[in-house]
Amino acid sequence: MIESGGGLGGRRLAPQERFRFACRPGLACFNTCCRDKRLPLLPYDFLRLRLALGLPAARLLAGHVELEADPVSGWPALRIRLGDRGVCPFVTDAGCSVYAHRPTCCRVYPLARAVRPGPGGGPPQEIFLRQETPGCLGWEQPDELDVAAWVEQQGLAPYQKANNHCLRLFLHPARRGKVSLDQAQTHAFISALYNLEAFRPLAASPGFGEKFGFDQARVRAALDDEEELMKLGVDWLAGVLFGK
Ligand code: SF4
Ligand code: SF4
């Protein structure tokens, strides 16, 4: 799975390697990067944005999200729908209007992160790469840091933890090559991972835990916590598509 607004590419960073980068208002390039990008919305990105904006999922989906099949994996890929002239709908003259809730791709830049499940069910394995975009003056700033400091500065930890959970579905060991979901499966994907208001009644229905192999305590906890509900949706869909 790739966390990036521009695919993979660029030189791989060694774990403790330091790099120079800073982004701040006042740079001549400020805001110019919030346009003409493919801005993926992973399930946790969408959840954070939805809670911050106080919108029903269906309204956020209809108003600000576009959907296509990922050309490589085949999974439905949700992205922020850019407005006129290719500009992100959340950018203002003062910067990002949803900065505290910006998605993973905006946080991780100027890096990209590729992650895969660890061997034998161990911790996921990740690599980081430099994403040097022409015109980005951040690379010319004197501030020096390493990947761990960048992850902390950008508040990436909860995003990466939730994104790692999605590996159970996106990189399920029973998946063979590119997936091809029919209309009903695509609807289930959107409901279980994004439109949690649509998934909740199923999770709350009598016999859900027994039927799909989840213990009752987990189902109850998920009904009280949106992030847990999203994770339950990931695991439910993995079971439906690939079996246990
Ligand atoms: S420094 Fe780079 S990331 Fe920051 S505003 Fe400029 S172009 Fe965007
Ligand atoms: S979400 Fe915010 S940081 Fe990301 S592209 Fe849009 S305005 Fe820029």
C-alpha cells in the first residue's frame, strides 16, 4: 500500500537518514502544491475529515469525493474531487482549511511511504522515499530532520496505524492479482470503509457477530467508536471477499 499524493518514485531514505525540509506560510510556493494532485482518501482520512466537517458521510462522498478503480490493484480508489482549475476545495488564501484533519498524503509529503504486511503476521514493513516536486521550496530550507521526526511533526502516527489495519484487506494473502469488484461489492466497500452510517445498521443487527465471526465485545465497542467501526468494516469485508 502506498501513502503518497504522487505515486512512488524518488530516492529511498535510510531509516536514520536526515533530510532538509520545511513548509510554512510566507514561502513563495505556499499553497501552490494544493492543486493538480491526485489526493487519495484512505478510510481513516475520510473519517477524520467527515468528523471535522460535521457532515454525513453520504454528503461528503457526493460533494467532495471521486471514485475510480485503482489501475494497478483494482480496488476502489477514493480521492478528493478537485474544483475549478484543479484546486483542492479545502485550500484558502491562509492555507489548508482542514489542516488539523488533512489526509495522509498531505501529511506525509515530501515523503512517500510504502508498506506491506510483515512476515508471519509480524509488524508491517515500511519504506520512505523522497518526493521532490519541482517548485517546492521546502527542500531549500535549513531545517534538518529524519523520518521519525517528520512522522511526529506531522501527526502521522494514528493515520499510519489505521492505514496499516487496512492492509488486512488491501493486501489480503488470499488475494490473487488485480481485484475486480462488481457493483454490489463496490457498494459494500464504500459502506464498510467510508459510509459508516450505512454499515452501522448491519453491524448492530442481531446475530452479526456470530454470523461473521466477531466476538460481541468487539462489535459493541465498534458501535461506540467510529474508528473501531471502520476497522470492523475492513475485517468484515475481508471475510466476505476472501473468507477467514
Ligand atoms: S514548501 Fe512545498 S509543500 Fe510547502 S507550500 Fe511550498 S510547495 Fe507546498
Ligand atoms: S487537504 Fe489541505 S493540505 Fe491537502 S491538498 Fe487540500 S488544502 Fe492542501
